[in-house]
Amino acid sequence: MSHENVSPEEIAFLRLATGLEWKRTAYKNFGACNLKRPTYPFALKLVARGFMVEDPSAHFGRMRVFRVTKEGFAFMGVPRPKRALLDLVPEPAPVSEPLDLAA
């Protein structure tokens, strides 16, 4: 998915997750939404764009937690976010090799 045509709802979710909704500098890296709320599909679109990643270790109940990536911060005009904010982004799970079931 391209970085073009980012919807206002997606931008609003990024602003909320970075704290730019209330302050001029990013001070957090946490966006949570309920599976049944209309914000959830927007968060998934941001994941597909590479602007956010889902953080399963931080989920609580039906709330799903998303973290802004370095690319997401750059898109929001924060070229060098604080290291502590980027340290919250989970590492991608290692991709295991497919099992050879023919053996």
C-alpha cells in the first residue's frame, strides 16, 4: 500500500498515538483501539502502510495496541523521534522456514 492518499482518520490516529494531538512534539508511542470500533480498520491500514506495527504484548482485553514506526514518525513530520519512543516498537517475529512435509 502506498503512502499516498492517507485518510484524515488515519492521520488522526497517528496524531493520537504520538501525542501530537495535544503537544507540538511527539511524547508517546501508543495507540489502542477496540476490535469492534471504527478506528480498528484505520490502524490496520497504517500497519499495511508501514507507519505502525501491532504490539501483541501490550494488548488488554479487546483493546489492540499499535506502535508508530520510524517511517510513521517521519510521515508525521518528526524526523528524529526520541530513542525511547522507538524502543517501544516490537521487533518483527522471525520468519521460520517452511517445514518439508514430503520427507
